[in-house]
Amino acid sequence: MMNSLFLQVESVLRGAPLETPRGAKQRAPHGANADGANADGANDGVANERGALVAKALSLVVCVALFGGLYGAAMGAFGGARPLQMLVSALKVPLLLLVTGGLSVPSFWVLYSLWGLRDDFNAVLRGLLSAQVGLAVVLASLSPFTLLWYASGAPYGAAIAFNAVMFGIASLSAQVLLRRHCKPLMQRDARHRKLLWAWLALYAFLGIQMSWMLRPFIGDPRQPTTFFRAEGWSNAYEVFGRKIFSPQNRETTNY
């Protein structure tokens, strides 16, 4: 099981080309019943492709949960070993990645349909799933740096800023992987490149709001550990706008 997961991760990081799942294409048979057989073969091909996509998605979700959870545990270790906060953060980071990606996909599917590229969406979706895994793996690989930063005596505000930088690095790495996976599509049709920029904007927009709602990820050691803050169900952009344009209304926020 673990060996299979690590092979999957290796394939993601190598940027293995997007392949049509086995069974998606059927050879046309000869004979009087060719039309009916062709239809059955096409239906079987679609079913096989969907089944392969679902299986790949499930394995990649496990990877995101595992590697995202590793970074979350490190993220929650600010201020010393705090098992409850580490557990909460280990749950929150995969939740952030998966929910943000899940909420972004329907709108992205609509964009692909409007641009006349619906037939390529399954291939792009495999690339998006792979990019999510890449993001989680890069985050996990950065966890020693986060722990070292904590051990250096960094204050709470600096810890928040450092983790923001780590997420930024991981997100940029995921975009590189996504474009590597989708390179054949972009070479065939330049519209894919533009739509991938749209994905980045959509994902970032939702990710900021989701991270705001799921805070705190680090947790101030001086406060009790909670999964959500009481004031968490608010609009991040409204709060940031108020902080920027109305300095007199600034409030202390625990991330």
C-alpha cells in the first residue's frame, strides 16, 4: 500500500504525461454487427476511463491527506509539543487543500465547457489532482524548515509569516507541476494555458477565504486549542479591506 503511494508520488513529481486510461479506446471490430459493437466498445471505454479516474482520484486524496497532515502537525508545533494543536492542524491542512480544490472544480468545468474544451477536462482534472498532491508533498518536505524556525525562538507573528511563505513556495511548485502535466494539451491548444491561469486565480481566491475560515492553523500557545475561532465565519476580504482602508478599526486576529 505504502509502496504504491510512494510510486504515485514519484510519478506526480516527475510530471508523468497525462495518459488515456487503458480501455478508454477500443479497436473497431469488423463484421455485420460492427456498429453495435462499436457503440458497446465506446460505452465500455467511457466507463473504464471514469473508473480509472475515480481510482486515481482516491489514491491522490490519500496522498494529500498523508503529506498535508505531516506539514499540519509541524505547523501546530509552535511553542513546543502541543499534541492537541498538532492533531487539529494535521486535520486542517489536508481539509484546506481538498475543500479548496473541490470547490474550485465545478466553476473550472463550466469555464472549460464555455471555451469548447470539455472533451479535455478529464485529462486536466488528472493534472489538477496531481498538482494537489505535489503541493502537499512540497509542504511536507518543508516541515523541517518550519520546525527549525520555531526552534530559533521566532515570535508568533513571525511564525505566521514564515508559514505563509512555505505555502507560497508549495503553491508555486504545484503550478509548475500542473503545467508540466498539461504541457501536451497546451501545445495542442493555447486556450489551455489561459484557462490554467484562470484556475490559479480561482484557487487562490477560494483558498484565502477557506484558510481564513479554518484558522487558526498555528494557534497562539497562550490561548486554548480550538478547531474554529468564534469569529471565523466571516469574509476574509471584507476584514482585510477594513484593516487596509480603516486603520482605526483594526482588530487583533489569531490565525
